[in-house]
Amino acid sequence: MIRAIAVDDEPPALRILANFCGRVDFIDLQKSFFRAEEALDFLTNNLVDLIFLDINMPALSGLDFHKLLPQPTLVIFTTAYAEYAVDGFNLNAVDYLLKPFTFERYEQAAHKARDAYRFRQQQTEQDKPTFLYVRADYRLYQVPLADILFIEGLDDYLKIHRQNDKPIVCRMTMKTLMQRLPETGTAERFIRVHRSYIIPMNRIEAVQNKTIVLAGREIPIGASYEADFFRQFGS
């Protein structure tokens, strides 16, 4: 299932996209936004695979929005202005939907997105890392992903708790580290569950209310991470 959001400053356009997404069985439209800034805030803490993105929006255009994405994401541009098409394709968009578009035209774009998503998943599977490399104490550490119990954020530092070894404390942000860790397509997939915690999904021993038990520790689930965690945990 492709996780998607829609960003458009016109509510009727968002309703049409919601209707069209509901008519295909491989796209899960998780949220719609008519303010681009709110969509960016959502993407800071939530992973999506596809964005339906209007180009001509007030305050922040879709083209500028694309440049601010926190991680590479598939994009289908939607707009009423054909002159933006070249700009959209120059950003390697999956497709460009010119409003008003039919369901048949939407379906073509959706299938292109599915093909691109599958290709990315195959590449991720082939290139998935087995080690994490971090610098600490004037050394470069090679940390097997299978040895990581959990990762704790400490202001500008991270504490990587390891099995049968002492923790490594390194200067790095949680966002930067998440970009280096596998999140799908591997047994050692990681998820951020709190502003101060990243965990490997395969080490979860139990979940009770909003608390995760692993490695003899209780890890809280932050409110802004709760929906994504239970969606992945349930699947």
C-alpha cells in the first residue's frame, strides 16, 4: 500500500483527489492539507511514499515545497496551469495532472506512481545496509544494525544502546540518523516513536497503552508519532 498525502489550497480539488484515491486499492490517502506549511510539519515526523502536490499555491508554491521535502518522495503535480509542466518534470515528478482531470487520467498517474514505488522498494532491498557508521571519541565505529537495542536523543547528541557492549555517544541529530537507518524492506527496520527515541521494530517485546517494552526498558510513544507507529506495528 502506497502511503500518500495531498496538498492543495482548493478544498474541492482535495475532495476530488480523496474520491479518486478511494477508487484504487493500492493508494492510502492518509491526510489532505490546504496549507503547505502544515503539510511540511506533518512530513517532519511522518513518512509518506507519494504526494499529490498543487503548484500554484499562496505563500509557498508546490515547486518550492518540493525543494523543502525532508526526504526523497514520489510526487504527482496537480495544477490548472499548463506552463508549469516543464518545471514539474525537471524535478523528476512521477506525473503532471492538468486540472480538471478525469478519473482515467488520475488512474494513469497512479499506476506510474505504483511502478516507481515498486522500483524504489527493489532498489532499497538490494542496497539495504547491515551496518551503521558513526563517529565518536575520535573514532569511526561500525555498528551492526542487529546489535542496536534503541537510540536515545540527548539534546545535540545521540546515545546508541548496544547489545553486549557499552553505548556509543555521538554528535548527530535524530533526523540525520533516521536517514541512515532502514525503515522498510529489512528485518532490522527502525522507527522513531518519540522525539527522544528510535527503536528497531524487531526488538519490541510488548506494547501497553502508549509504552513500548524492549531490552528491559520502557520507551514512551510520543503523541505525534503514535498513529504511524501503530500503523506499522499492526502491519
